[in-house]
Amino acid sequence: MSSVPPTGTGGTIAYGNVYVSQPQKVAGGLAFAKASLGMQYACGIATTGAAYCWGSNREGALGNASQVDQAAPARVTGRVNP
């Protein structure tokens, strides 16, 4: 299995200097109205209004009450500040 960057596709997460120049479809068939990229993670507000994050979850950065890295979008728990 080849490694892929944290693009939310559900594949293995590769860390380091990885660059993807084109938008990618995420796992789960989600559509996003807004997206934001961080250092080795991404978050977005789905068209339903729910927030999701994926990628490196160091120190709970993804907001889903865990510290497990997420290769596919995981719903953010708790309050979301738009």
C-alpha cells in the first residue's frame, strides 16, 4: 500500500514534505462549504454544517476527543466556532 498525505481519502497517512496540488475527494462522500489547512491536518465545515477534521491528531488537534491520527474525516465533537 502506498502512503498518501493526510488528504482525507482514508489511505495511510505519510508525514514529512508531502504536497498535493489538486483538490481530493474525501472518504465518506462529504461535501465541504469551507476548509482550512494546518500543519499535517485539515478541517472543514460540511454543507450540512457539521465540522470534520483529518490528519495528524497530535495533542488532540482534530477536536474529536482522541489523540489518534485520522486518515478520513472525523466529526468534531463539542462546540464549533465558525
